[in-house]
Amino acid sequence: MEYIYAALLLDSLGKEINEENMKNVVKAAGKEPDEAMIKAVVNSLKGVNIKEVIKNAQAQQVVQQAAPQQAQAQEKKEEKAEEKKSEEEAAGGLASLFG
């Protein structure tokens, strides 16, 4: 996880995400860098716009949070419609007693 944090830190500072910079950040955090892990992270992030990925993830999170709220609103509408029908049915049933 510290390698991802190092990459995010480098990106936020506008520094290039390369093996040397990653190694320096991990060392500065007090951990012995794993060369293989650093290479894997650097290679997997080549050509990736981290800011854009974060922006898209945040937008997707907003959409995911809005979906349950919309479902709840729809359920409330359905409950009100059912409530209205049962009131009408009850009134109809009483009318037949006096009918």
C-alpha cells in the first residue's frame, strides 16, 4: 500500500513517477524499498493519468450514492399508492354494508 501512497504523493507534487523517486519516498517513510514492487507499480502506472482516475472514481461514487436514494424515493411513492388503494378498498367495503 505504501507504494501506491508514494505514487499518489509524487503525482500530487507534480514529480515523475519513476523507480528512483518511488524508492526515495518509501525510504523517507522509514521502510526498506522492495525493488520488485517498485518496478511493478511504476510499470503499471505508465500512461495513467492519476488525477483523471481519481476524478472518475469520485464521480462514480456520487452516482452509486444517488442510486439508493432514488430507489428509496420510488419505494415511498409505491407505498403511498398502495396506501391510497387500501383506503379506497376499505371505503368500498363499508359502503356495501349500507348498500
